[in-house]
Amino acid sequence: MKPRTNSPNFWHMALRFVLALLLPSGSALAATPALWATADFSGASPAKISASATRNSARVTIANDHRPETAETWHLALFSEVPVTEGRHYEGSFTIRASEEVTFEILLQKTGEPFTTFVSQKVMAGPNPVTLYFDGTANFSSTKNDPSSMARILFPLGKLPAGTTLTLENTSFRELPEVATTARATVDFSRPLPVPSLSGFLLGLDVNNLADGQPGDHLVKPLRPKFWRVRSEWADRVTALGATPIVLCSEGKYPPATPPWADDYEAWRAHVTTLAQRHGTAAIYDIWNEPDMGMFFLDWPDADFAKFLETFKQAHDAIRAVVPDAVISGPSLSASYPAYRLREFMEFCKANHLKVQVLALHMLDREDAGLARMKFELAQIRADFIDNPQFAAVGAREIHINEYGAPGDPSYRPGSILAFLRAMEEAGVVAACRSCWDHPDAPGVNSGFDGSLDGLLTHDTHQPRAVWWAYQWYAKSEGRRVATTSNNPDLIVIASQSAPESESPAEAQVLLASNAASGAPRPLKDVSVQFQNLGALSMVTADAKQLRAKIERIGFAAPGTAAVPEPEILTESLPVAVVRGTATISALILNPHDVLRITISSP
């Protein structure tokens, strides 16, 4: 149930105060300051929530007689109303601290029924202030004379303990500027771009036939996986496929199994010791999966984050006793930006002299328009925990996104996937593993265990989906990347130099990926690509006047709605004039989530 702002006693319950949101100059909403309010929707009098504010900060207090065990989440609320336009993308941020550790949500939803929601994000706060971000694409429009059509930035606080105080500072909210549907890109073949390949997977094999079951090697090797997050018994297979195994130490140990601390961690230490003896330095040890989730940890009645930290320490010490130089990763939380928990984790590692070389994160809620925010958050994580001398003793030197990709369509859009990979590259991520979910066209069939390579293949016939080809094209650029630019965030460009001498014929590859970075997906029209410094390519002679371009397309087809597509050849052999080492292809069109591949070779 959601709060009803049109209830008769609403304005009697609401304590209103003005809090102008900080908006960049020129924003579409700059002239529309938001009005914040607190409200007790339970009908209590006096209200069990109160607040005071300055221009850009607020202090909220939950009354001492509040009983969270009998309240609904939405009973107590802090909110602000703003106008939105369907298809436009909005983002906001705030710095928050609380008198004690608390968890709640931030929602962006329609003020009136049916309370349509386009952002739902968990928030964790405590005595240490953290800066948090939220964003989403509006799925309705506000109208000038209809208050119920407004959007509400809502903090439902009904479950907060009695006496809790929250302090919000540096609040901001803005509409992303609308971008053109045209785009210009450049590729500079003289400028190498040193980025790691982020091809990697989570599980994805046939759980009943690991040795030679699906997927066949011919469907895996073209993707050139670099890291593979697996159960211990899967490690040999993925190593043979050329990937470094990230061993999930916690597999088989989740609730309702006996918790690790039931025998003072004796069986848990023995289990992890066996893993260390088996894998040595050939694997990365990821100690526990998503300890902030019920099904993986918190469903034990006495489980809490402190128990996880001790569980992590016991495993760390057992591994180091066998393999002192082992690479250990954590905490692998489910939350995409767990700023508060990450600091708690790093403080614990520092205090207990734990060496954790890899900060492992999950990014499971990112649509295209949220990738810019993801890069900002990863930069903040790097500054706070890797580059920060305060945590130098912990030894974290790399960020791994060992699960990424939202369930459903976002994980199957070729353009979206390449945009995700490129965003992680730009953020300095060293390793990434595609996550697994139930197939959208086969509910209850998980793509992590049926040999479908995390859904890159169909669940029944194991045919490549469109997105498989996107990964294959991405993998082909491994180790030979060059610098690119794009003047439109909805167009991602990934380019690579000519193939090694062992490959024939020599060629260069340019990928153009359409994504909805600015909000709702739109076609890109009149896209042009300029190829600079072509003389850096092995097959281009100094006096070259013409090259040949082959143009192929991968389109998005939602799983289960169309035949499995293969790349479509748009142009087999397009003559491209070269003038002083530069060439241009113009008038390209990309539908939403398309990927075009331009292969350049000698005539």
C-alpha cells in the first residue's frame, strides 16, 4: 500500500517547510523549487514525525512514542513534490547521517493514484555521513493544474526506531538535458587505449554436466572470457577455457544450512582450508556472496553484519594460513553503492589486519541512463577505499564487478551491454562477470545453471541470442583498442586496431552502440564516424586513396518475441575515400539498442 496524499486530513497532518533543491543553472527545473514536507499518514495526533530545515538541509525526528513494529513503512514520510515529463531522466543526491544504523527506501513516484513509481532504492545510513545518489526515467508526465500528477521524492520512514534522527544535507535534484538524435564520432588509430577486457561470467554452465556439457567450447571461446565466478568444482572447466576462476567460497553454505558460527566456525574454516589447498594461487577467493541478502545470509535468526564480518575474517585467516599470497575479494554485497557498509567492511579489515586485494561489487540495478552515475560512484569508492592512505594496510588495489546486469530486457539489449562494459572500463574496473537470472521467456529456469551462458544462449536450443554477438564483437577488440570520442551520450564507440599478422585479412573494427543514456530510447539518425590517422593501420599504405568498409547490424529482440537474430549485413563492401590519412562514413542510422560494426580493410 502507498500513501494517499488526497486523504481528507492530509494537510492537517503535514508539517510543511520550504527547501529549495540545488539545481545547476540552466536546468529545466531551476525555476521550480520543490516544497518538502513531513507527514504522519497513520492518523496519529500529534504527528510522530517532525522536521526543521534550512535552504539545503533538513533534520527529521521520529517521536519517542513511535512503535515501528505496528507501523507501515509509508506511515511516516519526508517528501518533496516536483514536476516531471515522461521519458526524461532525473537524478538527485544527498548527504545523510542518522543517530543509529537504519535502512529505508527512497522512492520517486506519482503523487496520486496509482502511485506509479520510477525509482525505488534502498538507503542505509548511520552515524558516519555518506553521500548517496538516485536516478530514473519518468514513466508519466505532470500537468500544470493537477497536483496528483506531480512526482514525489519520498522517504518512507515508518519502520524507523523510536527516537531516530536523520540529517540531510547538500540535497540536489535535476532533469538531464535533452540530447540530439544525431551524433558524430571519431576514431584515432594512432592512440592506443589500454583497457582490460571485461568479458566474464557468473556460473552459466550446465550444472548436471560440467565437463563437456552446454555451452560447447565453440560458443565460449569466441567470447574470450577473462574471469569466471564459479563454484569450486567448476574451476577446472573455466580454467581450460582461458579464464581465471573466482571461487565462491560460500556456495552450499547458505540458509537453511547450519550457520558458520554454530560450531565456533570450525567446519567453516575446514571448508575454506580445503578450497585453498585445492586451488592455491590459481584462483581468486570470493568469501561470501551477498551477505546483505536474506536468502544468502540474513535469513538465519541471529545473523547480522557483524556475524558476516567475523565469518569473513575466519575464512581470510584460514586461506592465508595455506596460501599466504592468495588473492581475496569482498564484500560482494547486493547493493550497487553500499557506501555505509563498505566503510564498515574496510574499517573492520584494517582493525583486524586483513589483506583484501579486491573490492568486489555488484551492479544489478543499472539502466542505461544510470551508467554515468555508476562511474561517479565507482570513482568515489576508489578515492575512499583504494587511493585513501587510511586504508593502505588493507591492500585493496582493484575493483571487480563480479555481478552486473539488471534482470529482463536490459541484459539482452546489445547496445545496452556494450554501454555497460564501456562504462566499467572508463571507471577503471579490472574484472567483470555478467550476472544470471531466470530467462525472461522461461520463468523458473535460471540462466546460471542450464548451460545458457547467463542467458546469452536460448534456454532450450542453446542458440546465440543477439546479445551473444555483441559480446563476441567486443571480445574481438581485446588488446588492440584505440581512442574514440562521441558527441552524444546515446552513442558508445569501441574501436580496435588492425588484426595481428596471424589473422587474415588484416582489418580494423569499429562498434557503434545505441543506448538510452539520456532517458527513453530513441533512434539515432545521421550518425557520422571519422577515422583519423589511418596510416597507423598495417594494411594502409602511405599513398592509400581508398579503403573498403563492411557494415553489419545487431538489433534487439526481446527474448521469446522473435526468432534468434544473427548479425545483418547492411553493406558488404562500401568504398571509403581516404584524404591525408582520414576517412568518414556518414548518414548511418541506429535504432534503439542497435549495434553497428564497421570492419575496415584494404580494397
